Amino acid sequence: MRFYEGDHAYEVERVLDPATQVHSGWRYNVYRIRPTHELLRSGDAPTQDGAEKAGRKKLAELVKAEREGKNIKPQHAA
């Protein structure tokens, strides 16, 4: 599920164990969608509700930081 808020969005998705394909938790991703689509942050949570709350919180933090003029750099895959 992806939720849009202005120039940003967050999504939550199920995480599956690659070996067993059993549901093992939830992941949230926060994006800047304008002017380009960039992954800003991501994280994991044990429940869908937890991932949604964490995604909304991180999105609010990033939007506030950008409004204050801070340069938010995209997250790079490890």
C-alpha cells in the first residue's frame, strides 16, 4: 500500500523469508516522488500497524526537515 502526501509518499509491504516464503514482518519505505522518485528511508516493523506508524512518523520528520531547508539525501542500498 502506498500513501501519498504532497511531493512524498510512504508504503508498507510484507516481508517474506526468502528461504521459506513465510511472512516474517513488514517494511516501510519513504520516497520523494517529485521532482524525481527517490527512496529516502526504509525500516522494518513486526506488524503492519507498526510499519504504517513508523512510515508516517519518518515521513513527517523528513518533510519537516526539508521545510527547514535541510538537504535530505537518498538512502543507498547496503
